[in-house]
Amino acid sequence: MNNFQSYRPKNNKEKFLAKAFLKLKTEQEVANFLRDLLTIKEFEEFANRLEMARLLKKGWSYKKIARELKVSTTTVTRTAHWLFRGCGGYDKVLTSS
């Protein structure tokens, strides 16, 4: 049993964004969309957050992750919060791969 929250888009713009991902079929299509949507720095930051979540699930310590990814332990803690108490998005992606 999980204790994940359920996020509901607040408006039509957020619904449109969520539905946009459903139209993408390949890794390349997703990468192209993300690159068009995000700055390079934002793309890198999102990839870093996912890597933090992956390492947390593997049991790495916050300090080891912070050192490896060159982020603060506070950043790792925030990612851990959403991994373990969020909406289940990280969990869904990480257990499916």
C-alpha cells in the first residue's frame, strides 16, 4: 500500500501540458519536446532530480548522492520528500524502467 498524494491539474493549461506527454511515442519525441519546452539548464536539472531519485531508491546516502551529483544535501532531501511522500510519479517511472 502506498501513501501517495494525487495531484489534480489546477487549470486547463496544466491539463494541456499533462496531455501533451501522452501524444509522444518515442524517447526521441520526448527529448525533442522537453528541449523545446525547457532551457538546457532546466533539462539538466530535471535529469539530475530523476537521477537523485534513482540513487535514493538504490539506498544511497544523501551525502553520497550530494557529492556524486554536486548538489546540496538539502536538494537531495527535497527530492526524497517527493519520491517517498509525493504523488508516485518518480516511483512509477523508476519501477517501470
